[in-house]
Amino acid sequence: MPPTVINVARADDVRDVVHRAVQALAEGQLVAIPTETVYGIAASATHPDAVARLAAAKGRDMASPFALAVKSVEDAEDYAPGWNAVARRLARRCWPGPVTLVVEANRQEGLLRQLPQAVLPYVCPNGSVGLRSPANQLVQDILRMLAGPIALSSANKSGEPDATTAKDCVEALGDKLSLVLDDGPARYGQPSSVVRITEAGFEVLREGVVGRPTLERLSRMLVIFVCTGNTCRSPLAEVLMRRRLADELGVAEDELEQSGVMVASAGIAAAAGSPASPETAEVLRKQGLSCDAHSAQQLTEHLVRQADWLFAMTPSHVESILSLWPEAAGRVKLVDASGGAISDPIGGPLEVYERCAEQIRAGVERHAEQILTELRASTNK
């Protein structure tokens, strides 16, 4: 019997489409779903018979495990606890998106232990599990409503071309499917990149949509200093931290990124493109440093999500960040070593800027030690 095909664009209410997919998966049926890469074939990972039929439909043995599709980074870590910094960084920066992360997983820890024993050989056969959060709103809605993750594979038989349309799914798998969600051609039309997380970084198992150079960049630590206008305090901190890290690592400042760390600054209420204040430039010039290339930028959701650490000048800056992005709570700290505020020197004489710079330097020294420790731990340097 051929599968039911639903054209999502023509549906009266997309919520009904989501409900039908959730019901089909909960009943142990196989559903072809759209993702941003290629179309996938999905089975509820809480339904052993469905996962076994998924393997049979693919013509695939347990040596080629299925990925688990999850809603978020937090969900992923619940299934396989103990992620290192590189894993969290790539997940935070790539998800939802076309990257599958393969991480070490103990079947007796986390939510993996709650999956049926018969399912585990299909998703975690050798001590690791592949996790993915697809960048497709329909799939995200299904994951939010479904109890448990989805066992996911490309909607084709092993060794055959990937399915990039709903029609491809029907032609490849036909009556193996109960339901096909037609959301038009897949955006990228090529598979996700598969990345294995290691103690020293990562290994690309399959280079798909996201290439190795991009993955290298996304795996680097990002430190952002935050003040109000991004013209006085945070540019000072940025330049001082760059010099401190470069000296310790024995590299030029423009080589920091290749050493695994990036330093930037932003403002809660910045006027984009503004240069650093003349007093800030003078304070740094006296120390043989320069902020001539500085261009103020607004702190955005994108920057907050990308950052490993957000170092704020005052408690009110911390409150502003967390009121907008509460999920960043574990990554926001004050610059001041004593936990106090670093007052804005704007409008004051050069002496005020110099005192401000010394207060910032003390904070930079403290945080630099932590950053260097984390950097060496993640790169084995």
C-alpha cells in the first residue's frame, strides 16, 4: 500500500500535519520527513519494532547506526552526558542545522538508559551516539510534541542516491513508509556533515553541507567583553586580553584564532561602527597597544549564542544580558576580580581612563588563566 503524502504548503493547518506525524510515529510507523539537508526516514526511538523496520527498509545492519534527532543542545546532553567544550561549542553554533555530532555515550547514563534495550544496538552499538537537531520548523514541532527522540536516517536505501524531494522518498521506499511530509525540495540537497568529537578536538567522518574550514572556525573558543556603548571599557578589555593570551601562547595577536581562541567586544546599546574613544586609544597607545581597527557592534542573540564567555563590566550589564538570553546564565561573568562594577569613564579625564584600564587589567589577568586552562585542555597543548 503506497504511503499517504501530505503537501505541507497546501495544508489548511500545519498543526494538523504535525499531529498526524506525531501520531504515526507514536504508533510505530515510519514517516518520511523533510530536513534542510535531504529527506529523512524517521522512527520513534522508543518503539523497537519501528526502529527494526527502519533498518530493514534501509537494508542496513547495526554496524551503521542511526542518528538520534533531538530538539536542542540541552536534550542532546541529557541523552549523552559529559560533553567537552568543543562538543558544546559546535552544537550551540551549528544547531539547529546540518551537522551530526558523534559523541561518547554510556548506555547506563543519561536518557539513553531509558530507551528500550532492543533499540540501543541501532543507535549506540559501539559506545558512541550520533545526535542531530534538524533546521526544519516542521521537524522541530514534531520533536517538541513527541515523547522521546527520533531515530533518523536518509530516506533512501543504503548505497542509493539521497532523497531530496518527497517524490524521491516514495520512489525509493514506497510501501515501507506510512506517511510522507512533502515540504518541497530540501534546501541544501546534500547530507549533513558528520563530526566525531574527540578529547583533542574533532574528526570529520563525512564532509557534507558544512566544510572542515568552517567547522574549524566554529570549534574555536570565543570570548566577548560587554559594556554599554562598546567604545571605552569593552574595547580596552578586548585589546588587553588579546595581548595577554598572545604573550602566553607565544604567538602574534593575529594568530590567536589559529591557536583556538577569538576575542571580541560588544555593547548593550552600541552605535554600530563607532570607533573607540580617543581616551581609550591614548591609554592603549601608552602601553604599545592599538585599537585603531575597532568598530563598535551591538550585542545580539547570534553573538550571545556563539560566545563561550561573556564578561560584563557591571551587574546591570549581566542583568540586561540574562533578561534577554537567560540560557546564557552559565557563560556570563563580571570582569572585575572582586565582583564589583567597572564604572564608565566616558566624559572623564585621561586619569579616569587609566584607573579604569588598571581595574580591567586585573580582571583580564584572572579570566585569562581560566581561558588558557580550558584552551589547553581542549587542544592538549
